[in-house]
Amino acid sequence: MDYREAGVDVEAGRAFVERIRNLVHSTHRPEVIGGLGGFSGCFQLPGGFKEPVLVSGTDGVGTKLKLAQVLNCHDTVGIDLVAMCVNDVLTTAAEPIFFLDYLATGKLNSDQLTAVVTGISTGCKVAGCALLGGETAEMPGFYQPGEYDLAGFCVGIVEKNRMLDRSQVRVGDVAIALASDGLHSNGFSLVRKIVDESKHNLGDRIEGMGDRSLGEILLAPTRIYVKPVLAALARELEIHGMAHITGGGLPENLPRCLGENQSLRVDCHNWVIPPIFNWLAEVGSVSNSAMFNTFNMGIGFVLLVAPSQARQAVEWFNSQEIAAYAIGEVISGTGKVEGIQDIS
């Protein structure tokens, strides 16, 4: 017997690395040292920093991968993987500089996984970070045929005196919400249950939701907010805090950027909730509380800005083709989100 008879094709793995080599190199920044294929990735810190702080983050895509595998559409989940990590790192005002991925599968399918890496490469280029390396693990018997899992790891950099760490947030700061591109990468265990128990198929067009199929709407990748937010910081917009709206929605993620003895009062009528969320609530008989505690409800990222710059912040992001809304303000409190109301 040999390794191939046990289910691991080493030669196919080598061929896969060669196939994705150009995708990886297309993301490289000038600070990357060396190429693909070594035991580690090397990156020289950018110049111009007096007290550089490295900021790290890691995440996955979750059960959204099940939909991608059912639909045989694999070129968007790689964008999700990058977005979930770089948006987290961005909340400290750090610029993502490099990214690594871990991809595990039962049997290496080169076409399928090349599509995944294509998405990862796209996400890295949108975020401006280098795909520095990664790992592809072939694990027969651990995953079913056609299944794979993804994890990502990101490192960013920020000048220490410009880093956001909650201490800058003030009572009266205005919460500026940036629109999501849909569900992003959270709540898909509930989404899959709703779809499975409904009378709808993933290929169906849903009334009021345009020409895309239900599957296409659900697979829309997580928006990457890095470049417009970094540009806003460079324009000296007075941003005191930021939150990436992921699992747990607004109630769980907004308090993570608040200071001590602060809460956030939100008006849920101040932004447009996309139709997909209303559809999920209706078809799945999901309560308003459960919706807000599971999904982003149309908001992917929130910035806390000085009141005098709230209008300027909204106008800036609108000019970058990102819908932005003033949805509330920081108040004295105990770290809660107040004012979550019924979906209208």
C-alpha cells in the first residue's frame, strides 16, 4: 500500500500548488519576501512607523459553505473568508497587510479548490493585503466527497497612537452604519433550516428580490470595508470606534466597541432592511428578537464618530458607493444596545 491508496494524492497536491501560484503572486505587496512553497511566509514591515502595532484576526465561513457546495459555486466563499478576518482587524484602525488560509477537504478536487483560492485572491486584492501562504490538507474519511472547510488568518498594522481601543468613544458620538451586501457569513444554520422546511428551492426567484435566484442572494459575499474606512481615517474624520457586525448581530457586536459605562441607543427605522431578511422572518416564523440577534439586518460595519462629523461621514461613504446611515448615538449605560424595534 501507499499514501495514494490510503486516499491522499501527493502529486495532485503539488499540481494544485502550481495551479494557484499565479493567483497567490497577484496579491503580493512589495514587502513580501520569497515566494510560494516554503515552510513559512515572510513579510517585511512597511516603513514610516514610529511605534507599529501588529493586529491579528482569524475566522471561517461557517455553514455557508454547505450552500456553496450544494450549488457547486465556490468562487465567492473565499471572499467571505478574507472579509471576515480583515474587517475584524480594521476595527482597530489597522491596515491588513497579509493573510494566510487553511483549506481542508476529503479528496482534492483541483477545479473546485482553485475556484475557492480565486475568491481568496480577489478578497485579498480588494483589501490590499498579500496572500502570504496557506495549507491545503487532504483528509480522506474526515470529510464527505465534495466537502471542504476554510479558515483564515490575517495580520494588520497600525501606529500605536492612532489605534482604536474603546477609550476614545464618548457619550454623544453618532453611530454611522455601513450597508451590508446581504447576510454576509453569519446565521446560515438557521437560513438552511428555513429554506429546507420551506416550499422554495435555491434556484427560485423570489418576488420583490430582483433577478437573482435565492441561492445567489444567499451566497452574496461579505463586503470588505477596508479601503473606504482607511481612506476616511486618512481624511482625518474623527472616528472613535468601529464594530464589524457578524454573529450575534447588532446587540452582540456594538457593545464590543463601547467604553466603560456606555450604551448605544439605536433607531431601527433609520436604515433600509433588505428584503431577504423580511423573507426569512416571514417564511421561518422567526421573531424580531431572534432576527436581530442572529443576522446583520442590512448593516455590515458601524463607526462611532464625533457628532460634528456625522454628516461628513455619511456623505463620504455614500460617495464611495456604500450606503451609510446615522442610526443612533452613544449614551450613558451598562454596555447594552437599546431601541431594537420591530422590523417595519
